[in-house]
Amino acid sequence: MKKRFRFVLILLALVMVLGTACSGKEENTHEDIEGSNGHIYKDGTYQGVGVGNGGDILLEVAVRDGKISSIDVLENKETEILSDVAFEKIVQGVLDNQSVNIDTVTGATISSVGIMSALKDALKKAGGNDETFKMDEIIHLADREDELDQTYDVVVIGGGGAGLSAAIEAKSAGANVVLLEKMSSVGGNTLVSGGGLNVPGTEQQKELGIEDSVELFIEDTMNGGDNINKKELVTVIAKNALPTIEWLVNEVNVEFMPDRLQQFGGHSVARALIPKNNKGTELIKKLKDYGDDLGVVFKMETKAEKLIVDENNRVVGVMAINTAGQEITFNANKGVIIATGGFGANLEMRKKYDPEKDEKYKATVLAGTTGDGIIMAGDIGADLIHMEYIQTYPTCNPRTGIISYVANSRFDGAILLNQEGVRFVEEMDRRDVISKAILSQTNQEGYLVWGQEVEEVGNMTEVHKDEYKVFENMDLIYKAETLEELAEHFDIDKANFMESIDKYNGYVDNGKDEEFNRRGSLKHIAKGPFYIQKVIPAIHHTMGGIVINEDARVLDKDGNIIPGLFAAGEVAGGIHGTNRLGGNAVTDVIVFGRIAGQKVVE
Ligand code: ADP
């Protein structure tokens, strides 16, 4: 530290002590410390880098007259929508308050931290340092005042795919609708998903000559859930899938890849439509825009805590709390729709219902997936079902637990090997089967391996190139011109590795996988470049939840309807049995979300 600067700091400390003693409040500002023009920060434009969820965040910060005058985000790979609020709020917070001590934004903590470290990195080049940063006031962005008693026709709790669809339908039917979301952005787990949804009988299937039917979809889903699924609810999803797609495309304006269909594990045929960019963002962005246009009222950072029940046992509202700690009553003239998602991120709840799903598991789900709706409904007598069935997704990032979409090359033909270089499971089997199989391998890890023939089907490394880079930076994926190099890179038994792939290519030649009877089309792993990716299973979906009927009405333990209460999406149980098939969640949340929104108004 320069001598002169240290002197100024000592002086400043003295002033602080005196000042605080006199006024009881810190009153130091940057101007107290002399820089070239009486300020800490020298005028100019500076770039800084921080690390967020998706990689580097690059900011450009301008300083004029010693003040931070503008902040431009030059580069970021954060999840759209989820991080939008963080960028908006933090940038505004810094400019308004001239402080670098801004609270993180609810639900976007890692992005928030990344933005702040990029800012500090830039400001260090302008003359700031960790000591000067400490002098800035601590700003809580969430402080706000809400009306404490509000009345609507319909109160929707949760802004994932189910909540958004429910709110839109209720509003379209003429109701006055408020949606409460505890995070700072809507989207829930659909936002961070690939967005694929199963629909039998689409134009895409017809063009590809794929024969499918509502009955076959029901059969696959029932088999996938070991036939303990509530068939009447599965039937609702299967029958409504096609009209729901028409609604999404024609009314909500969602764009799907025109000539891509994915066959997820456990399905007899390819039937999943994939939204633009293979991201749930497309669905959420369009649903939110549509809701905004219709006039749905969105209350963010508002957490529902309790359902309010009248003397006739009818649900008449919700008690919620905002980030300033205010308790707000949302009265609901017509009804309340619970769409709070599952409980995959609630460790205690997981362990309560399935002790094996403990700390050793990372989770793919967002932090807000804590089972709040299940608890609230349970507290007023709602029946719960299948709570012990908790699904892991087999192919996630071994460091973060985040689901890997590059690894969906599995559906296009990639094979799974272990550290010994041996195949150990049918790659198109159900998620629970593959997850268990991976957990029984050395290091509880698996390696996906594929070559150019597979890559060309869905271009997973290109479509998900940001994720690819994250894996590359963590040394969890490797690309090479020869198969031998792949084995060497991860220290896999080379002889076994080569033999397994040779054998598999033989099965492809004969059109039959003699070892595991793999479903779907078989592809050679013979032409480079080749890829190898390390994967682990992580908690992904909770099949159990609130018991509902075909109208999304919540039932009590005697099978009676609880008046005024609806539930839709992952919060509802019984639909997927022991195990949800890939691509069935989005179909479920949108179909039942819409039904809840329609029925609450009827
Ligand atoms: P689904 O797929 O069924 O729509 P998601 O998990 O995608 O479920 O979305 C659920 C949403 O509900 C998330 O955005 C989550 O933050 C929100 N949420 C969860 N609990 C509460 C609560 N107590 N109050 C308000 N919002 C909540």
C-alpha cells in the first residue's frame, strides 16, 4: 500500500470513529479518500471479469468525475430470465447507491456474485481495492413495501411452467389473477430444462413416419412408473398433449425445432418436441410475455407461507411474506392454485421420505424446489401420495450436479462405459435404472462416449456449446481424433475400452445390441472426432406430492374435494408412479396447469 494512501486510511478510521460516535451512523464516502481528482476511482473505462453459473461475465465500467457512471455487460452465459433480474437490479443498485456492497438477488446468487466480482475487478483497475470496497454502504435491494391485504379472484403460488399456464388460463377466462413467486424471476425448473415435451400424434411424427398413439403413450408412461401411476391422470396428460401443443404454438407463440424429435429413455418411439435452442427458456419467456400481455399480476420475491381456510373448510386465500419481512394476505374469491414444484432441494424432506437420498447427492433442481406447497396443503388435510419415489437424473455434472444437455447425446446414440472400459447398462433404459447402475461403478461415475455419426444427429456439443465449455474447463469432457486418446485422457483401461467399442460397432452392423438390447436407432462410434464425458446421477424429480383429481382439484385423506384448492405440476403426486419418463414433466405441468386455471374459474 502506498504511504500516502495508508495515512489517508488512518485518518479515515479516526473520522469514522468520531463520526459514528457523534451521529451513530457511518458517513464516510469515497470522497473522503483522495484519488487523483479527490476520489478513489480515476476517470476512464475499465473492463472486469467475474465467474457466474455459465462461465465468465465480462463488464465494462465507466467512471466519470470519480463516480461509476455506467456499467455495460459485454459478455455473459448466465441462464436467461433467471439472471436477467440480477443484472438489472445489481447494475441499477450500484449506479444509484455508488456502492459495491449490493445484496445478492434471490434465486440468482451465483450470477449475482459473478457480477459483483466482475465489477470489483474493473474498479481495481480504476484505483479501488478490497479496503476501499469495504467502505461502501451495504444495500439490501429487496427492501420494499407491499399492500398488506390484497384481493383477487385467483391466487397462483409458484411461477414455473404449471403456475404460468394456470395463471394465463384463469386470466383468459376473465378472472383477476395474481401469481406469487418466491424467487426474483419466474421459470422454475422448466427454465433450466431442455424444454422437451412428449406429444403423440404430431405433424413431426407423421413426417418422419413414426406411428404413435395416445394409448401407446399411456402404456409407456405406466410401464415407466411400474404401473402404480394413477392411470386416469396419465390419460388426461396423454389426451391433452396435442391440443396443448397447438395452444403453445398458436396462442403463446412458442417455437419448436421443426424437424427434431427426441426419443427419451423408456419411450417406444421418438415423441418429444424440442423448443427453439433446446432450452426451456423459450417456453418460459413466451408464457411470461403472454401472461404480461393478458394482465396477470406478478408478485416476485413473495413467498407463500400458509393457506387460509374459512369456517366451511374452503381455501379462501394465502398468507405470504415478502423480502422485507412483511406478512401479506392475498384473498382469493374463486380459489388458490398450488404450483410450487417438488422437493428435490429440501434435504430434510428427501431424507424423511427416502433416507437413501441424503447429502451424498447433488441436485439438478433450483434452490426454490423445497416442497413448500406439499407442506402447506398437507397442513390443511390434503392427502399425499408416492412421497418415497425420488428420481435421480443419470447424466449430470460431477462437480455441480447440474443436468447436462450435452450428455443427451445418449439419446442420439452415445454409449456408457465405466472406468474399466466396459458397458454396464442399456443406455436407453429408465433414469432410475441407469442412475443405480452408474452408482455401482468405480468412483460412482460413468463415461459417455460418442463419435461423429452420433454428433450429427443432434449436434449436442454445438447446440449446448456454453455447457460444453463449462465441462471442458472442469476437465470433464474431452474431444480427440482417436478413441485411444479418449481412454488415455481419463485413465480408462484402453484394451477393454477399444474392445467394448468394437463389439458395439458390430451390434450396429447387425442392427441388434446383443448385450443390452438397446432401444432406438444404433449408431457407429467409428468416425472422429470422438467425445468422452464424465457423468454422475443427481436428484432431479420428486414423483410424490398432493393428491389431485382429473380437474386438478386437491383431495383430502377421505378422497373428498377440498373446496377452493387446486394443484398442478410437480407438486401433484401419483402421475408418474415410481419413476417419471424424460419429456413427461413439461407435458404434465402445462396440461395440468391449464386445467387448474380453467377449472378454478368455472
Ligand atoms: P412446475 O414444473 O411444477 O411448474 P417448478 O419447480 O418448475 O414446478 O416451479 C415451481 C415454482 O414455484 C418455482 O419458481 C419456485 O421458486 C416457486 N415456489 C416454490 N415455493 C414457493 C412459495 N412458497 N411461494 C412462492 N413461490 C414458490
